[in-house]
Amino acid sequence: MKKQNNEGITLIALIITIIVMLILAGVSLSLALGNNGVINQAQTTQEKQNYATAKEKVQTQMIFGTDGEVDLEETYNNIYALKGTEGITDVSRGSDSIIVEFDNGNIITIRKNGSISENVAEEPTPTPQSFSIVGTYVYNGKHTIVFSENGGFYDSEYGYGTWVFQEDRYTATTTNGEVNSISYYPVENGLAKGSIDGYLFVKTSSTPTVPETPTEPETPTEPETPTEPETPSVDPNDPVVGSYTYSGKHTITINSDGTYEDSQGSDGTWQNTGNNTYELNSEYSHYEFELIDGDLVETNGNRTFENDNNS
């Protein structure tokens, strides 16, 4: 009787078994590591939980006045103290709102009336394909920023740096003494600083006009006598000289020597810009006021600092 040879059948079965195991391994890896895999879903769930916790903490920082409306200044100070923690990347303030940005791209808008909106853009933001950032932009006729094609950036207040596009905004970074990063959002007439409803820089030209980078001065053969920094030329009898307070907490004292002191910011210098208008500038802040009936009325923030002598 002839003996049957089963070697061929055994080899085929082994190959099929290996193929099935490879398929199952691939499916298992896909379920674990794919976009909708277990690991990715766990990370997404954790991120959502972290964001929900951060959002709740932001809401607990809201301060309401006796009129039932949000005290924007106190609330802004509370939330700004959380910047860099809880996933909060930026906090900015408009005339009637506070914008809080998170590292997951979410944005919360807190209104003066106490309403809160989430991820709702107040104005359509053009995509990079329909918006060309290259050009020169000006705020209030004085503050100029320039975006160049090669990624170069210039700020008339902060100096030279670079810019990059990030999802829905352009982030410019300057290194004039210290690193300073500011986000700009493309809007209809130019760029909004800090948030979608921030200060508007109007596009004045599609041609980037950047001043030449200053060169290092040549070493003089003899040391030059250092000159004292110029003192702002002001009238010591200017009617603005005095102390002013907003909401009983924030005090600005304007001195006759051209300097001012800010109880909630950095001290700096002031100047009369004509027609009862004044500018206060420091390393970290900029104010514009109009002197009306002895009080300082902020032209870009709608706050009135009452003259302490009138109290």
C-alpha cells in the first residue's frame, strides 16, 4: 500500500496561520495606535478633562460689581495671573470683553454683561491663501509693524524679530533686550492685536518697508563723554499734573517733571499731544487720555480716572 505524503498540506497550513496572525497583529496595532485608537482616545479624553477644569477655573475668577456686571479690570487681573498655567496661553482685554486663549486652540470670550461664549469668532478670519500678511501696518497713526516675505518682522516699539503662521493667527517675536511674542489676527482691514477684537493695525501698504538694521558704531579713538538721557519737555504748570483714580483702586499720579506713577503698572513719562489730549508711555504700557472737566478719560479703554482733588 502506497504511503500518503502530508508535507505539502502541513506547509500550506503553516503559511495560512502566519498570514492570519500578521493580519490580527496589524488590526490590533491599528486599534491601539490609530487616529481613533485606544491610546489616542485616552489622550483626547484627558485633554478634554483638563480643558473643562481650566475653563471652570477661569469662570471662578470673574468678579461682579454692584451693578451686576463683570468688573473687567479685576477679572482680567485675576485671569492674567493664571497665564502659563491651566493650558492658558494668552489673555487680552477689549473695550467690553476679555479674551482667554488655550493651548488646544479654544477661545473663551467673557462679556461685561456676564455672558460667556466659546470658540465663536466675531469676524470671519481669512485663510492664509486669501490673506497676504506681507506689508506695513499702522495703529493710531504712530505704532508701525512690518511683515516681510522672508519671515522678518519689525515693530517700531519693540525692534526687529521674526514671524510665523499658527492656525488662525500670525505670531511675531522680537528680542530687543527681552523676548516679546504677540499674536496678530487677520481681519477685514488689517490685523487685530492680541485677539480678534483687539487693537486694529490698518494695512497701509503691501510693500514691507523695514528700516535698516542699525550697525554697531565704530570705536572712537577717544572715549566720548556720555550724555544724560533727555528729560521730557513738559510744562510743569500743565493742568494735567495731579493724581487720578479709577474705581477707587487704580491710581495714576502725573508729576510736573514729565514722569508718572502707576499703582497697577510700570512708571513712565507723559506728554501733552495737544487739544487736551495726553499720552503716557512706559516699558510695558501705553495710555491715551483726554482731560475733560478735570478728569482723565481714556480714549481707547472708556475708563474715567477721576481727579483726586475733586473728591
